[in-house]
Amino acid sequence: MNTSYALHEMLEVHEMAAFKTVCITKSKTMQALVTDPELRQILQQDVQLSQQQLQELGGVLSKVTLT
């Protein structure tokens, strides 16, 4: 089922996807630099959650038709 969104709404979803991509990159980079195991675990959880959210945003974008 296609969903109709205005252009600005689609751009907002793209912006969120770009932000989540930056979050993944930063958390993965920081994992290599931290020595505290608890902080490393938090960063790993952030990577996993951000990847899931990015997939969900991709699913929204794949169903969009512009109005």
C-alpha cells in the first residue's frame, strides 16, 4: 500500500535517516576508543537500536508516493 506524503514530510524522514546514520558511525567509532566495558555495551546497544530504526525509516520511504 502506497502512502501519500507531502515533499516536506518525506524530506523530514530523509533527515532523520541521515541523523541515524551519523549516530551509527559515531557509536561504532567510539566503541573502538573506549576502555570501559559498560560504556562499550551501551554504545553497542545504541548501534543495534539505530540500525533497527534506520531499517524502519527505510520501510516508510519505500512506501511513499509524493503528492
